[in-house]
Amino acid sequence: MNIKKLVPTTLVTILLVTFFIGLMVYKDKPVSAATTCPGYMSEVQCYNYLLEQFTQLQKEQGTLQNQLNEEQYKQLTLEDKITYISNQVTQTQNLIKSLEIEIAAHDIEIKILEQDIQDKEDSVSLLKQEISVLEGTVNQRIAESYKYSFLSTFDLFLDSKSFSNILRKTKYLIVTRAQDIASLEDYAQKATELKREEDALSVQKADLVTKQNGILAERSDLAAQNKSLEAQIAEKNSLLAQSQAKSASLLSALRQNKTLQAQLDAAIITWINAHMGEIVNSGPVARGSIIGYVYPGSGKCSTGAHLHFGIDTRTSGTFTASVDPFAGYLVWGEGSGIISPSDGWNYPYVRSNMYQVPIAGTVIMTQDYHSGRAIDLSRPNGAANAPVLSAYGGTLYRGYDSNCQQNYAIVVQSDGKRSIYVHLR
């Protein structure tokens, strides 16, 4: 085996082994794909073995993405429910406060009525006592007047000395009796009126008490309802916390898979370097010329339709994406508003500068530097079958990967560099 070819493969394998050991700490969704080959395998066998592991990793990636989407949907649903129930709790609490204010007002009104009733009862009681005393006095006067009114002429003659006194007393009794009767009638009328007011106040008080009891019952029902709503919120918050924790685990697994895919991609590039002599010279190409089309959808060696693009400083030997494509060659634009579910990255637009953007149309970057300084490019609505353009003028070399069942291209550029285009139709 060629020692020059074996060294890069060995270094990549060591890196993959190190990364895989780090992945072993993930408990909930372990990444089962292996990144090392048994020692007895040849390079081709190792490459095929890595492709099998990559395919398995893709399946896990799809499962993780579906689970993440489900959890995010659950979280949206739970958050909406929590918001709705929280609004209900707020409304209920405001209603309870309103009822408490109404109850306090009724308490004051009832106390005022009770004081009025007590005052009326005291007045009636006092009047009754005065009436009772007056009735005794009147009765005594009536008795005395009755006694004097039935004296005979003979009795008056025998007691002629006291006649004037008797006459004066009789007149006094008649007058006072009339006054007492008027007072009794006035007292009786006042007592009746006070009793009527007392009864009216009692009815008003009874109505207020009934109304207040209803308000208290309503407040009790609202408090029970509020308690139930708060229990629902607690339950929904608990479910939301569980879902968020699960989402965090899924996101962690997605990030791990993304990293592992990048390293598997590096292993595939290493295999391509080992078979560099198999590529075919297809002649000169100009900047912006169509050199192929993006493979439609996922394949054995790619997840989703995208272009793997890199620039090397050399025009021969093994390919290494050693050039930063945004160091004057391409332009890293603003965010497209399309967010990566695995890490929340806002995919940026990529525009031409010294080099032509290697996909026709509007282009976004779905993964930045990996496998050296390589990047993944796509379109906002997908890049399946999109024309792939030569970033710079030079000589085009084409290759076919029978295991990936995809084409790739390398352009030896006229500026002394090379560019690579992987995952072609």
C-alpha cells in the first residue's frame, strides 16, 4: 500500500476514533455508527464500510429530526394552552378581586343597616317604656276623674268647703286626661312608624345578607375554578419542561450527528484522494460554465440535495480544502431567515465575488467550514438538479463514485488553485 496515501487515512481515522469516544457519553440517543474500520480491511473495503455506517447515521438523523419536530410542535401547543389558561386565571383573579370589593361594600352597608335597626329598636323600646308610664298615669287620672264625676249633690253640699277644690281638680283631670290621650296617640303613632321602619330595615338587611351569601358562594366557586386552572398550568409547565429537556437531548444528538457526518465526509474525501488517478480530464471550462447538476435528494453519501464545495491552494496531489472561500473569493451575505433546527443557525446567503457562486440562482450556505475549509451550499427552496457552475476558469476533471452513486468534479484553475464539487448527479 502507498505510504503517502495511508498517512492521511490514518490521521482521519484517529480523529474519528477520538470524536466517537466523546460521543459515548450521550445516553438518550446514542449514535451507533462506527467511524473506524477493522484492521484487516483494505482502503476500498474500509470506504464501503464507512458508507454503510454513514447510511445508518442518516437514518438516525431522520428519526431524530422527526422526533425534534414533534417535540417542537408539542411545545408550541403547550405554550398556547398555558397562555390561554394563564389569561383565564388572570380574568378569574380580577373577578374575585371585584367580588371581594363588592362584599366589603356590602359588609359596610349591612353594618350601617344593623346600626340603624339597633337605633330604631332602642327608640321603639324607649317609646314603649314612655307609653307604659303614660298609660299608668292616664289610667290613674281617668280613675280619679271617674270618681269625681260620680259625686252626688248631697256629697258636694256636705263638703261645701272642698267644692271649689273638687271642681278645680276635676277640671284639671279632664284637661290632663285629654293631653295624655293625645300624647298616647302620638307615641303610639311614632311607635308604629318606628316599627314599620324597623321592619323595612330588617327586610333590606335580609336581602343584603342573601345577596352577600350568593357573592360569597360565587367567590368560593371562582376560587375553586382558579385553583383548578393553576393546577392545569402547573401540569402544562411540567409537560413543557419535559418536552424542552427532550428537545435539548434531540438537538444535542443532531449536533453530534452533524459533526460525525462532517468527519465521515472527510473520510470520503480521503478515499477520493486515494483514487485521484481515476478522474477523467474533460477539457477546459470558463468561469460560470455548467459542469454538472446537484444530486436530487439524499444519497448514500449526502443528506438532502446540496453541493459540497472547497478550494485548495495546489493544482496537484491530494486535495485539501485549505482556502477560506470567503477571503475575497465569495461573499458571506446576510441571514436568509431559514433557521437550522439543530443549532438555530440562520443560513446566510452566498454571493459571487472573485469567484462565481458554484450553484446557479439564489444560494444559501447550510453548513460552514468542515473537512478543512469546505462548505455546503443549497438553495432556499432546495437545490435538487440545480446547475453547478465552475467557480473559476481552468481544466475540468470528472469522477464517478460507484459506491455513492454520485459524480464529483475537480477544476484545476488558471489562478493556481483547485476547486472540488461533490454530490453531483
